[in-house]
Amino acid sequence: MPLVILVGMGVGICSSVIPYACDQLAMSRLPRESFALLLALLPASATIIAAIVLAQIPTLQDLLGIMLVMSGIAVHRPAGG
């Protein structure tokens, strides 16, 4: 049982703490626009990685949703800009 708890803690740290720390480091070093673009591309990149590594083929609805989000980001204009 203790091994299961240790593995669970390891998965929790690797899946949340490390990515959060990397996000904070990137946010402090990148321009705001670049960081926002990288965050906006996460759904598409996660879908591609899932298709390649896990053989999770996205549905038409998944692809449409990704395209809508990316289109919204592409046409967005900042307020006052």
C-alpha cells in the first residue's frame, strides 16, 4: 500500500506541480503575447500528441472545437488597440 501512495504522489507532482512551475517561469520570461499564444495552442498540441502517442483519434466535434478556439484567438483584437 505505501508504494501505491508514493506512486500517486509522484504522479500528482509530475502532472501538476512541475507544469505549473514551468508555466510560471515561461510567463516571467516571455512577452505576454507569446505566452498567450502558447497557451492557446495547448488544445491543438495535446490533441496531436494524444493521437500519436495514445492512438486517441479526435472526433469531428473535437476538431471543430479546436478550430473555433483558434479562430477566435486569431480574430481577437485587444480593447483600445
